[in-house]
Amino acid sequence: MRATPIGQPVDRVDGRIKVTGAAVYAADNKPAGLTYGYIVTSTIGRGVITGMDTAAALASPGVLAVYTPFNPLKLFAYVQNQNDESAPPLQDKEVRFHGQTIGFVVAETWEQARDAASLIRTTYQQQPPVTAFPGPPAAMEKADTDAEGPDTVLATGVASVAQAVAAGEVTFTASYSTPVQHHCAMEPHATVATWNGDHLTAYTVTQGAVLSVRRLSETLGVDAAKIHVISPHVGGGFGGKWGNWAQVPLACAAAKALGRPVKAVLTREQVFTLAGHRPLTVQNLKMACTADGKLTAITNDGITSRGFAGSWSESVANWTLTTYASPSIQVTKTIVPLNLGAATVMRAPGEANGSFALESAMDELAERLGLDPLEMRMKNYATFVPNTGKPWSSKHLDECYRRGAEEFGWSKRPKKVRATVDGDWLVGTGMGTATYGASRGLASIKVRLSADGTASVSGTAADLGTGQYTVFAILAADVLGIPVDRVRPELGDSTSPTAANAGGSNSTCTNGPAVQVAAKAVQTELVALAVTNPKSPFHGKDPAEVVYRDGSVSSGGLTMSFGTLLTTCDVGSVEAVGTSPRLVDPEHGFRSFGVHFCEVRVHRWTGEPRVTRWLSVMDAGTIINVKAARSQIQGAVVMGIGQALLEATEVDQGTGRFANGNLASYLVPVHADIPPIDVRFLDHPDPLISGLGAKGIGELGIVGVAGAIGNAVHHATGVRVRELPITLEKLLGS
Amino acid sequence: MRAFDYAAPSSVDEALRLTKPGSAFLAGGTTLVDLMKLDVLTPDHVIDVNRLPLNGIRLSDGHLRIGALERMSAVAAHPTVMVHFPVISRALLLSASGQLRNMASIGGNLLQRTRCDYFRDVTAPCNKRQPGSGCPAQTGVNRTHAILGSSSSCAATHASDVAVAFVALEAMVVVRGRGGDRIVPLEDFYLLPGNTPQVENQLGPDELIVEVRVPVSPLARQSTYLKIRDRQSYEFALTSVAVALSLRRGVVLDARIAAGGVGTKPWRLRAVEDALKGNPAMEKTFSDAAESAVDGARPLAQNAFKVTLLKRTIVRALIDVAGVR
Ligand SMILES: Cc1cc2nc3c(=O)[nH]c(=O)nc-3n(C[C@H](O)[C@H](O)[C@H](O)COP(=O)(O)OP(=O)(O)OC[C@H]3O[C@@H](n4cnc5c(N)ncnc54)[C@H](O)[C@@H]3O)c2cc1C
Ligand code: SF4
């Protein structure tokens, strides 16, 4: 038997084409006769469009069409909620946010479209936009928390969580807030649409080709069978490409109307306003515990913004339900609709912000009790799911804590704050727990063995830079017993069998088992061919006596590789579709776990915080490709460092405009901000999620990062910052 | 971006002759093209100056002379600059990114426009871009804005790092017009916004910067540039300080200090310099002296922290350059 590639550090199979520029992204497609669309955006934050003078734009060179709410492309209402805008663009005259789509200019060149767009004169009837909390009280919506399991649990004999909190020996109350943030994927949102009669082909950015087909089918009123979405490579998503934002329906509908292909790419500024953001949140936490640190009650009242143009909002308090053991817990959710673009999912939506509050609060409470932060967490270790009482499918968080503490040297941590000074730098360390839900959905995958000796593996899944291509290659290579480089994974094509979209960290745990089933099933097809094809040397044999192993078929001393066998039989390929069902297990709680330890330095004169050491220990089930998995965690930690220290989209309160909606002013971390990030995986398979045992890792790594940093900043300086990002002016007093 | 016509003259005279209303010089383009893409600048005629003979970095007549077209990266890495004027080299290396420094010229750097986000967004009012339209930064997003030299018309910072080093070292710009050369101290070259923030400097529309001259001095050899910002690279200064110091037996003989990130132009801190002179080079002297840095400061809602941060930045830079604590 060949050694399994599972768990090895495997180079990305798509790495070479990406670094050489050969990989084709949505905007790289140039069908013959291509035209270019440019989105016109509103310059007010709230109101009604009273007029648009498009005469000059229409007369501008190369212009083919100008669509506005007065002359719209027909788009039918959206039916399903996709965490994007609730309604298709241009269908009414209301302005809900600054930078909203109010027009679409199509011209022979992109420059012509853009220049014509700037000639459109729009008049509005303006109203003052609502852009901050609390907003008008009338607009506050008490909302369902969407919690998995109950959002209130009460210890026996307790009438209300408020009562349980009040009765605590030690109580703690604090409020934590987080700003609007943006995904900032490198690739801007792009769609190229081309029609052949009534068949549409759309090359578009998407976290799931089937999501785009569904959205286009409902808004264009076209049979899904006639829509082909192609999205083999996506330059980062982080949730921002789950929805199908305005450029998708506009390019497709305009291409139909004009009878020519249309390309629409958002500018970077438009990505900020038109393609979603992480909403503003506040968490009001109340905790009670015994004098020795056992939690007795927690309440977390979460407030989240929602864009008036969208329906999604963050269930920011829910992480409190499943992280630490407490006999009474309650979370609530209040939504404040704002005149900002649609809020949407962004890496660990709910958990990334939620954990900042709870991980900070656990430290604050530990400090008050004189407990070590890690001891505080172990005292409240959740052996069962806190809000349901169910056992976990697997949980090795305690091992993560132990191993992390040992390798980080946590026991040497001074108990007091401001205890370590190195030159002009105040040095502190902190930790934060990471957990993220795991699930396995329904997925189908096709494996095809070809006469050239290669195997292709296809499904509608997406690789956002995550490493999904390589996961497909590794798992198929493992089951087929062939080298990884003989497998050709094919992703992002809506005509493939329906696999998991890239979201909720469940691509690998959902698609992985389906790849395994399909790679097994194709072996049966190959053996069937071997015994039935008259040209086969195995013709007429009992299939039970023909075995497939390591890429070859053998029987009675004769062994032939599948490539040779197919060639001998004059058959191009054999294929099989394998399906792995959705996991239904109401008895268990499924999550990935981990812990982050970090060191932060704060300059004693000028206050700038710098992260100088990082260790993450992760319990995410079977690790398929340790190299890509490490990158996922490292990338998430980088994003978490941004969330903690740098990233905030400023809202100009008068207009509702994102004041720094560009990559020069919206600060994401640069290399110099990032220390070496040491990542360890426990690699204990989860026995219940699938035979493969893989849980998710895409989002897990960002959870707990901001909390760990905030805790380290406090340890360094004695200053507790409860509003992200932790910028130097908040530490200058230190 | 709007359509424009383009010329690439090869002599300074020709370049000057080509100027007319609506023309703009193009050097590295990292400011000009950027702002043209945003429709903030809409020149009808672009005059590419890259073929003009405005290169060279040399010492002569007691001055470091830097041709206006020298790239930021070339100046930063020049041995003379590194040895005799470390503050210039450092200020450049802490600016922008490697790619930008390879494109951007010294002349262009001095004329770069503010990073105020309202200035850069044509849908917002802005007195600097559209005189009389208002200054939303006064009450809006103003964390990065100026606390010194600002007016109710404008509080935008001048964003150049190297200009701060130049002002500390009392550099001059050589400006050439159709009538010949003018030599202007850089500090005076820049103007305060007052109620005409659209006029940023003394350069006429038909004039070119041809050279920067920095006097050689023993001070300059013991100099440094400290830049404080949220992220460690690729960001403009929240505060920055250029210091040059001469010490004898632990006493400050002479000092030159200028600050960036805080002023509507590079801000020379003469009162701080005076307070240092004759006093022992120690933390206490530095922090006492730094107090006067913020005289007349006009903080806004989000940038009041710069008052403290500037003083601390000065102390930190002085400690660094004096090698004391
Ligand atoms: C993302 C980004 C980050 C940056 N970060 C920093 C930073 O941290 N610190 C910093 O100091 N700078 C920074 N910059 C600004 C950068 O340094 C300037 O854009 C650059 O120096 C301008 O030089 P240029 O040659 O490209 O000028 P251009 O863009 O070609 O010209 C700028 C202006 O000067 C005029 N001009 C150019 N040369 C002459 C001349 N010889 N005579 C008369 N007029 C002339 C032009 O007409 C134009 O108005 C950054 C820029 C960007 C885009
Ligand atoms: S600070 Fe100056 S540049 Fe900024 S908006 Fe006000 S006038 Fe314009």
C-alpha cells in the first residue's frame, strides 16, 4: 500500500497557475464582442431620487445603454435570502445608503462607461441618514437570536437569569463594542455574462456556483438549467462573496438586453459600499460566579446593525451560549437598521466579535478573583454543550490549553499587570479560546478515471484560496491509491454535481466524505468495465475476483493500470458520482476548538501596540493537508490582528458615507505587523462527524484572537480596552 | 478619469512653455494619477517631466543638492545622504512602500496632496478641492487631521515625511519659472490654509521645482526620524518627528526639530529647540522642552490625542538620537 497523503504537508495543486498568472479569474474572461458596465452610485445616504439626467452620458462616445430606476433592467424580486441585498438593483427610487447602485452604464470600453457615468446628473429629495447606535428607538427590532438550541437556560429553582446574576457572590458587568469592518478580499467583485440564445453563461466571483445560479434564476426569471456559472478561482471571499451583489444581475440582464457580453467589476470603493460589511455590534455582558470562580449566570445582550438594504445581521451574543459552563445563561439580540449598505457574513460572523467580549470578560473576572486566566477557563470548562446539555461529538480543548500553555511558557507569566518592561516596551501576554461550529451537509462529487491515467474530481465547491482543490486531490489520491499529481480537481462549475459552497467552515467536512465515496464508486465502475468490455484482458471474469488497488486492476496474476486498461478497451473514461448525506445527529454538539496565546508590546511613550509572539493550538479533527491548514489558521490570526488593532470603517455621520472606504485608509495588517505564527494541530479525528473525522478550520482561527490581544494589552499596560480596534490613543494614558 | 492630452518635453524651457491653464506636470504620477482616477484632479494637459535633466545627488558649495526627479528610493539609499543626513534617508524609507518609492520623485513628494478623505472624495464638500464648499472634517472623521496651523476652513495635514526632515534641516527649494530661478526656504514655501486652503504653496502654475538644497551641517549627521503610526509600515504618520542634535559633554549645543502628521505644513518647533539648548541631554530636559510643541494647538474631536502623542514622540526621538535616557 502506498503511504496516505492525508495529513502531509502537500503543496497546493493550484499554486503554480496562481503564482504564474495562468489561473483564470472571473474578470479575466473576454468573450468576443465584450462590452463593459460601470455602476453609478448614490451620493447621498438616504432619500428618494427625483431625477436623473442621462442625456450627456447617452451621447458620450461608445455608450450603448444607461440603465436607471427611471429606465431599469427588469429584475424580479429576490426570493431566497442570501445575506446580500434584499432586493435587486434599480427597481425603485429609494436611496437606502451612500454608495447604493442607482445606475448602470454599458459602453464599448470600461473607460467610456466610467466617463459617461460621471456625466449623469442626479437629483434627490434627501433625508438625514441614520448611521449610528442607538438609532431611533422605534426602529430597534428585538430579534430571534437564531441560536442553535435554546437562548435561555435556567438553573433549577431560578426564576430568571437576572435573578441568578443578582444572586452571584461575585458579579461583573461590562459593555464591548466593535466597529464596521470589511472583508478586503484581494479580488474585487466581478461578473462577465454572455448569452447564447436563452442560455446564460456567467463567469462570476462566488463562494458557491449554485448560489449564483439560484439567485440569477429567480431574478432573471430563467430556468436554472439554462444558467451556467463558472467560477474556478476566487481571490478571497471571507463571506463577502457568498451573496450575489449588484454587479451579478446587472451584467447578466444587460447582456441579455443588449445581445452582447457584458463585464462588470466593482471598483475598490464600490466593494466597500456595495458588497457587504461586518456590522457594528455592542455586547452588554453580565456575569456572576462563586468566590472561587465558578460561573453561576451569564447574560449577554447583543446589539447589531443591519443595513436598510439588506436583511442580515449578526447574532453576536450567541457564542456565550456554547463556550463556558454556567447553569444559567441568556442571550438576546437587538437589531438596529442603519442607512449603510447591507451587512453580511464575514469570517466567523458572530463568533469573531462575540469572542472578543466573552474572552475579555473572562479575563476581567479572573483578575478580580485573583485567578490565572487559564485556570478560570478550566474551572468553567464545558464538558457538555452549555445551552443544551448534550455531549460533544469530540472535544480536546483541555489538551489544547495544556499543550499551548506548556509550549508558550504560560506558567512563567507574572500575575500582575505592567510587570514586564523590556527597554521602552511594556510586555504582556494573553490568551483566548477559539470554538466554531462544525457540521456536515449533503454533497455529491464526480470522479472520472481517464485513459491518460489521470483522475478528475469535480463538484460545484469553491476554492477561495482556502486549499479546497488540494483537499480534493489528496482525498481522491488516497482512495484511488495514485499520486496526488495525477488527480485533477475541478471546482466552481455549476454543471458539476452539487457540492458544499464555501461557507460556514464546512467545505472539507462536507465535500471530503463525498470525494471518498465517489472515488470508491468509480472503482466499481472500472471493474465492471474490466469484466464486460470485450477488449479487456479481464473480460468475462467474475467481478468479485477482480480487485482495484493503487491505480490498477488485477486478477489472476495480471495487473493493469486503469489508464492502460481504458486505452486497451478504447474507452475514454469511466466515472461515478458519489453522494455523502447530511449528518443528522440531534444527540451531540459539534464544534472545532482551539486556543491562542500571544505576546503584545506597547510602547511606554507612544502607546502603539505590537504583537510579537503567537501560538495557536487547534483541535479541528482530522487535518487533511497540514500545510494549507496551517495557512488557514495563520491567515485567520492575521485577520484577527487586524480586527483587534487596526480595522474600522469610519462612518461620516452627516452623510452615511464610509469615510475610509479604500485600501489606503482602511488599514489591514502589513507583513511588519505580523510575528511568526506558530500553529499546532492535535489531529484527533472526530468519530461522529464522518468517517474522515475532519471538522472545519476556515473560521476557527479568527475566533478568540481579538480577545487574546486585548488581554495581552491589559497585561502589558493595565489598561482594558473594550472598544475595537485597540489603537494607540486608547493606551496613551498608560 | 477624464481625457487629457499629453506631452513629454525634453528641456525645462520647453516644459515651462507648454504650461497653460489646466495643465499639470507628471513626475512619478503616484499622486497625480491617483487623484486623476478619483476625479479630484482633472487636468486637460499633462506634461510629463521625466525626460527633463533634473537628476543628480551631490554635495557642492556646502549643500546637498538633490535633483527634483530623483526617486525617493535613490535618495534614501545614496551613501552621502545616509552618512551626512540620516534623517532624510530614514524619513524616506519610512514613507509609502518600496514600489511607490521607486516611482515617486522628490519634487513630486514635496507637492503631494493631503490624505484627508473628504478631499479625495468628490461627492463630499471640501474647501481645498472646491473653495467655499465647506470643511466636513471639522466635525466629521478627523482622527488623522492637523492640530497645528489649522483653521476653520481646513485642518488637513501635509502628508510628506521627507519634507519634515527637510524643514528641520532648513532646506531650500529651487524653483524655475520663465523668468529664472528662485530659491525659497521650504518652510516658507508651504502656506498655512487660513481661509484659502486651496493655495498650498508658493509655486506658480508655470513653475517647476528643479532642485532641493540642504545645507551641510554637523548637526545633520546626528539626526533621526521617528514616525508613529497604527501599522508598522505603509501608512502616513499620526505623528512624526525629525531631530538633529549636537551635544557636548552631555549638554545640548544645538537642535533642529520639526514635526509631521500634526501640522497643515511640516512644522518646525523652534520653541522646543530653544528650550533644549544649553541644557543637559536627559529625559527631563526633553519632556520639559516638548511641552511647548503644542502651543496654539487646535485639536478636533477625534485627534486630541495628538497633543500628547506629539510631545511623547519628541521625547522618544530625542532619547533615541541622544542615546540617553
Ligand atoms: C499608497 C500611498 C502611500 C504613501 N505613503 C506615503 C508616506 O508614508 N509618506 C510620504 O511622504 N508619502 C507617501 N506617499 C506619497 C508619495 O510619496 C507621493 O505620491 C510621491 O512622492 C509623489 O511623487 P511623484 O513623483 O509620484 O509625483 P506626481 O504624482 O507625479 O506629482 C505630484 C504633484 O507634483 C507636481 N509635480 C511633480 N514634480 C514636479 C516638479 N518637479 N515641479 C513642479 N511640480 C511637480 C505634479 O504636477 C503633481 O501635482 C504615498 C502615496 C501613496 C499612493
Ligand atoms: S480638512 Fe481641508 S482637505 Fe479636508 S475637508 Fe476640510 S478643507 Fe478639505
